[in-house]
Amino acid sequence: RSVAAAVTLLDYGAGNVRSVRNAIRHLGFNIRDVRSPEDILAADRLVFPGVGAFGSAMDVINSTGMADALREYIRRDRPFLGICLGLQLLFDSSEENGPVSGLGVIPGVVRRFDSSEGLIVPHIGWNALQITKDTQLLQGADGHHVYFVHSYHALPSDANRDWISSTCNYGESFISSISMGNIQAVQFHPEKSGATGLSIFEKFLSPNSSGAKAPAHRKASKLAKRVIACLDVRSNDNGDLVVTKGDQYDVRDHSSSKEVRNLGKPVELASQYYIDGADEVSFLNITGFRAFPLGDLPMLEVLRCASEKVFVPLTVGGGIRDFTDESGRYYSSLEVASEYFRSGADKISIGSDAVFAAEAYLQTGVKTGKSSLEQISRVYGNQAVVVSIDPRRVYVKSPDEVQFKTVKVSSKGPSGEEYAWYQCTVSGGRDSRPIGAYELAKAVEELGAGEILLNCIDCDGQGGGFDIDLIKMVSDAVTIPVIASSGAGAVEHFSEVFEKTNASAALAAGIFHRKEVPILAVKEHLVDAGVEVRML
Ligand code: 1PR
């Protein structure tokens, strides 16, 4: 495209906008970065992906003179697309650590979702757009699922009604997009909303492009349950980075060779799962606890390449902790996470280090603010921080035997035990710790986790279904989303976990890698079972 087709991007440096850059480039446009307020006024088209907290974003754009330039650009009715916080900042004020004043372009306030009635906050996932105003940007997108991740939302009112172009329902109706003349903004992430999102983005970038295709099935109406493909990644004995898959976390072949199982190449598989309709893709660097992840350049390269092809959220985990390398240089867990974000991750996942942080917190009752979990969620927001739990079932005869929360199990233990607790482990299941999955989940929620990835070592790779007892216990205990993981072997296992527990998403690895069950078959089964999912 010509240089005139370049898009101006306002990235004020508070977080990760790599996904937005990738989407713009994927659509064939060049990016001009804003360096001064004058660059805003000189833009042909301006994209403003807000990241971070409302107050700190306003501080930065006020102190650099960008806030005034933005108001003037908008007053001139120049083409503008705000994304996520870039929508919220247009309003009068936000209650996030405030009230804090916004740009004041649109009357109204931004408020936190109310979790007191059990609503899961943050609002993470694919929710349905209800279009209330005919706009070129959202043409054809009515009833489509798009990807949201936020804890605060702009409230509709009589004073801002003329601005609203779509709403969305989550506990209450909130503003999912606004449109007035050339000024557009969306609360969801078009850069992470698959084909529907890319089509919306494209219509802003080249207004003559055609609209989103009609939804394949019936119109969506609420938050969809997510289906996530997980890639456990590590180097094999030849030093190649491969997607592997364990049986109860043992990834070596049971034949005499004892080689690390090789199920494919990480970027190829991730791209395929995106095309097949995965709602998210997770990479777990499963030997990250041993090695220093920033020394693992191939893994960072995998993320970079995957994020150029995968337009749904990408999570990466493994080895996020403080580290001192051989030369004595110290790296904070925040630096490790930042490198993952810069390389294309939308969320990071912490395993072992979150267990140590939770143990310390439960012992002292004090939040030091220094754990990797607390630091990363403070800087990037809790919606960007997943805690991965790797528990193992321990049967007991009676709940009094242990100080941890037990469940009455659906199938009795080997000696007829009727109860079990779920003991957390670290270092990929190698070391057991004195803390249960229930206690860990509640503690990490308080420390700032935005989501829980709940594995179960006993079920991993077994194909016998998810551990419903465990998933029900944990998903009833917290108000952040829980991703059910380990054990999926058939489509029925997915409907079972959504019918019997409060899980927000279900993750599988082996059945997808071995091509036993396509992602589409899982989704079609869920639709038939009455579970709302995103269809392509
Ligand atoms: O402790 O912060 O370095 O994080 C390490 C991460 O690596 C954790 O998220 C941990 O779960 C993961 N991990 C470590 N070792 C293994 C292993 O398999 N040896 N993989 C491992 C965990 C479990 C799931 C798996 C599901 C679904 N893999 O992610 O994909 O069980 O499998 P299935 O559908 O085939 O049953 P840190």
C-alpha cells in the first residue's frame, strides 16, 4: 500500500500493544508511531489502544500534551478508533482507583463490574454484540462473539445514548462500542477477535472493505464458553523445540528410546488451531522452571511468529520467577514477563512461583507486593495474569484427616476412601507442597491472579474426562474465571464440564495434537448440548 495508507498508532508505552501492531500489519498497513502531540493532529487515521490503568493512562497523556491533541483531533471529526481503555478514556470519568477525570468527550462514567452477586470478574472471553445503531464499522457483526478482557465498563445513560453503537450483556448492559461521525471506539479487542475482529479492524483502516460474514449458526446472545488448545513445549534431546504431550506429566516415550514425544512444531500447530476455531492458544514452556526462560531464545521466537498469525489470545507460561544468571546478573520476574509480553503474549501464566507466593501469604497473612504474581498483575493488570495449578489427588477416609479442603469424590479411592484433597505441586509435578488446590486458588485470587488454569496430574493425558470434583470445588470457590484442564478424550467431556461446574473455559492438548477430535466437532457438540460457544 502507499505511504498515505499508513495508520498512526498512539502507544504511550504503558503496556503491550504488539497484538494491535500485528493485526494492522497483517491487514497490509504501515504503522506510524505518535512521538509528539503534533503527530496526532497530522494523522490520517488514528488507532488508540489504551492499556494499563485509567488513572496512569490519563497522567501520561495529560503530561505529554497528548490529551489536548486528542480532544482537538476528535473535535475536528478525524478518523479515530479507540480500543478497550481507548474507549473508556473518552468518557467523563472512571471509578478505577478514582474517580479520575477522562477526556470528557462523551458524557458518562466508567465503573467496575460488580462481583458481589457471584459475577466472574474480570469479564474475559467472547461475548455477543448487540448492535443498536447502523454503522459501517460494525456492519454484519450483529450477534457475533468478540473478545473482551476488562474489569471496568462504560455505563449507558440518556446523556450518551446518541453515541452508543452496540451494547453487550454481562451482569448488566454495558457499552461495547460508540460511534459518532468519524469517531469510533470499541471495548472489545478487534485484534484478538478472530475473523470478525479483523474484518472490523479492516473496515476502519479501509472504509470500502466489506462487512463481517453472517454468523454460521444462530445469533450469539451471551458470554461464550471457551475452548482452548494447549501446547506443552520443550526442547527434545536433539535441542529442537517441539510440542510434546505427557501421560500424567511424563513426556518421555514408554519405549526403550525414552525420547521426548514429538507431536509437532509449535508455530504450525498454533496457527492451525487458530484456523480451526480455538478461542485461545496456550504455550507452556514446561522445562522453564529449570532453565532461564530469557536464555530460551527459540521460545521467544515461537511467540513472535505465532502472534503474527494467531488473532485470538495467546498465553505463555513456564519459568516466570526472579532469576540470577551465570554471570550474576539478576532478572526480576517482571522482566521475564515483560519479555514474554513484548514477544507477543497477551497473558502470562505462573505455576511454581505462585505456589510459593500463596504459601508465604497464608503463613503470614501479609501481602508483600513483591511476589511475581503481585508485581506482574500490578503493572499489566490482573486480567493478564493466569495462575496454573498442578494438583495431584490424595484420597482420605475422612475430611478430619487433613487441614485442607476435601471433596466427597464421585469414584472411591483404591481402599474405598470417599474423600480426597488435591495437593499442589511445583516444578512440573516433581515436588509436592503443603497446600491444597482450593487454598491456593483462593490465595492467588487475593494476590492478583485474573484467571486460574486448573490442571490435574492424575487425569493428564488419560482421555477419561476432566476431574469434575476438583473443577467444581475450585470454580465454586473463586470469582475469577477457571479454565478446566487435563483429561479431555471425547466431545462429551466438554459438555459435562460446562454442565456440572462453573468453569469458564475448557482446555485440551492430546486429542487435538493427535487429531482425534477436531475443535469444530467439540464446538458443534457444545451447541447441540445448549452451551453457547463462538462459531466461526
Ligand atoms: O512452574 O511457572 O515454570 O510453569 C510450568 C508450567 O508448565 C505449568 O503451567 C505446568 O502446568 C506446565 N508443566 C510442567 N511440566 C509439565 C509436564 O507435562 N511434564 N505441563 C507441564 C502441564 C498440563 C496441561 C495439559 C493438560 C491437557 N501440562 O497443560 O496440556 O493436562 O492435556 P490433555 O488434554 O492431553 O489431557 P512454572
